Amino acid sequence: MCVTVDEAAELLLIGRSKMCALIADGSVETIKLGKSTRVVVLSLDLLLARNSG
């Protein structure tokens, strides 16, 4: 399942620019659908798991 960058930021309770920084440094996985960038929800779960311990 994928969400938009804005939706991903909202799920993590962070701003769009911080979400873009996480994408840029490879912390979360994205896919391109045409001109749209979508964030893979599983990668958000993994990010949270890595940072919760």
C-alpha cells in the first residue's frame, strides 16, 4: 500500500520538509506513479520500528 508524501508526513506527525528529507536520505521507500511520488507504507512501519528501540 502506498500514500502520498503529504499523507505519510501526516501519519508520522511531521512536516512535509522532514518527510522529504527522510525520502532523500533513503530512510523510506518511494515509488513513482507517473509524475506522482508515493511512499510505501511498509517502509514507514520499518522506520518506526528502527527508531522505537
